[in-house]
Amino acid sequence: MSAAGPGPALDRRPILITGGAGFVGANLADRLAAEGHTVIIYDALARAGVERNLAWLIEQHGDRIAPVIADIRDRDELARAVGEAGAVFHFAAQVAVTTSLTAPRDDMEVNLGGTLNLLEALRARGEAVPLLFASTNKVYGGLPDVALTLAGDAYLPEDPSLRQRGIGEDRPLDFHTPYGCSKGAADAYVLDYARTYGLPTVVMRMSCIYGPRQMGNEDQGWVAHFLIRALKGEPITLYGDGRQVRDILHVDDCVAAYRAALARIDRVAGRAFNLGGGPANAVSLRGLIAHAGQLLGREIAVETGPWRPGDQRYYVSDPSRAVEALGLARPLSWREGVAQLAGWLGERVGDDQSAEPRLRRQPEAAL
Ligand SMILES: NC(=O)c1ccc[n+]([C@@H]2O[C@H](COP(=O)([O-])OP(=O)(O)OC[C@H]3O[C@@H](n4cnc5c(N)ncnc54)[C@H](O)[C@@H]3O)[C@@H](O)[C@H]2O)c1
């Protein structure tokens, strides 16, 4: 199992997690509440299924979980929640590239407008309240200049050093798709509020995070989505050729990184980090399906569709700056993490026939 980083010193003030009912937020809230923190979960429950995460958190931690069911665009409600907080983790977002393409204004209002609401609420406090923001590798765009070669079922950079290290923070920003623009602009604002107003902020440009409590679907959360389809015996649609490569990181390691950033906020404020599994945990979509097939002992049916806009053929982060600055342990290997997740999901999804009835009988079982 991966090691958790040092946690934030126990502060009597609550910790605010926007999007705290979501996948990453719920895992972090669980960890912080287990340490004795009161956690304000500020979430509009916009993503289908996340209400099960919130119910689970309350069941586990009772009064330590303080839910505020509200929208990040609601400035007054948000300011009230921010008013009490000793630290803020900002995860609430419109998270799907696909949705951003059909509703770019909503995407911008939630991802950029919501982030600005939060920054302004923090600025109005006039105190150095730490803010940790979940950005995305999409801020680096499609990497069109990176020459790729095919190695079996995977795209890899021709440049051996890039292959070995991955994409670092010095890579020029190149926002692509409305989601890339809204998250990228929010990323820039969060960093600038550190520069201009002295707010202690940190940006995590995350690769694919996977693990329990992700409501993985075709639009976002592909590792969980693939496993759920495979467990149900349903075909997986690959958009593009399935040779896209991503580095994947288990949510426990992601949570450890956020906690370490808060614990070291004096040293890391104003910085952006690439957070992912790195080259050691890079896998193509087809590679992950092959691994899932081995785990489940069955052939997984695959269908194909056209490439989707903004879909990088290769994105693997260089996490070395985050590892060094945050003192992170070696992450869980992707094969082991995916096997664990398959086991976790398998207890909830069941086999073909029982999947849906079993889920209905166990509403707290988050997928
Ligand atoms: N999971 C990943 O692989 C990944 C990768 C890169 C970046 N990110 C970023 O990390 C953050 C967390 O991602 P996640 O995987 O936990 O997503 P998630 O969808 O599980 O969680 C997001 C939460 O935000 C809430 N939300 C959505 N719109 C809202 C609004 N208008 N007001 C208030 N709450 C709202 C949703 O209900 C949900 O609970 C997001 O900002 C996402 O962009 C995630």
C-alpha cells in the first residue's frame, strides 16, 4: 500500500472541501475526518451518484462532516462556508471535456467563475488561509510537437529522456478545449492570487486519478468506467485507437500529496506541481483493458469510435518536482492499484445478472 504523507497539524477550524462529495474530495474528507478534523463538504451534488459518497462520509464520521449543498457559483453561500475555514481544498468542477464542448459557457462559469468566487471570498478574509487547487494535465494541450512512435499497443515519445522522465512543469501552457481553457485560466488565477495578494495557494496539475468512490463514466474517470463495464460483461468503447498512454495515480497517493502540500504550505505556496503516477505507472487504454481481462479471467469486448477533441495521444507527467518538494513516497504500482479497485468494485457491481439489483439494494455503495 502506498504511504500517506504528513497530515496537516490539527487546527480547530474546519477544513473546507469544495466538491467534497466527489471522488477525490470524498477520499480526502474521509482521511481528514478520521484524523479529527471537521470537514465542510461544499457540493452541489451535480455529479450523478456522489450523494452516495456524502451519505457514506456521514455514516463514517457523523458530526465531523458538515455538508453544505450549494453551488460554487453562489457567492454568498460560498463566502459563508469560506468564512469559517482554516484551509480550503478546491475540487468542485465541471470535470468532463465532452460536456465542456457542448456547454462551454456553463463550464467556464463553474470552473473559472467558481474559482474566482472562492479566491475573492478568501481575499476578503484578509488572512493567509491556504488554498489547494486541482488543476489538470490538459493545461499542457495536445503536445503536438512531441514526436511519437508506436511500441506495441502504446504511443511513446521518440525522445528517450522524455520517455524516461515525462512532462515537467516547464512545459509551455497550451489550453485546449473549453475544459482545458476554464481549468487553465483558473490555474493561472490561483497562482496569481499567491503572487499578487500573498494568498498561500498551490496548484496540482493532475493526471488520471483512480480508486474507490469514483463515479467513472464514459466522459470522465476512465479506469473505473472500464472496470465497471468489464465487471458487468459490457463492451468498452475506445475513442481513437486505444493506444493513448496516460500515467495513472491511486487516489490514496493523490490524497497524500494534497495533505503534504498543506503541511508544507509555507515552503510550497505559489507553486504548481504535476501530480501523476509518472512513467513507472504509464499505461495505454488497451494495456489497461488487457490487465483487467487477466484480473477478471475473461475476454473484454471492445468497440471503437472516432478520436475525441483534445484527447492527447500521450500524456505522462514528470512527478519528480512534487515528489521532492512534498516528500512523497513511491506511489502504488498501477497493476496493484487496478487489481485493488477491481476487487472493490467487484463486491459492489457483482456479475452480469446481479449488477443493477445489487447496486439498488446497497445505495451507500459508491461506484
Ligand atoms: N479524477 C481525475 O482523474 C482528475 C484529473 C485531473 C483533474 N481533476 C480535477 O480534480 C477535481 C476533482 O475531480 P473528481 O475526479 O473528484 O471529480 P468528481 O466529479 O468526482 O467531483 C467533483 C465534485 O464537484 C461537484 N460539483 C460539480 N459542479 C459543481 C458546482 N457548480 N458547484 C458545487 N459543486 C459542484 C460534483 O457534484 C462532484 O461531487 C476536479 O476539479 C477535476 O477537474 C481530476
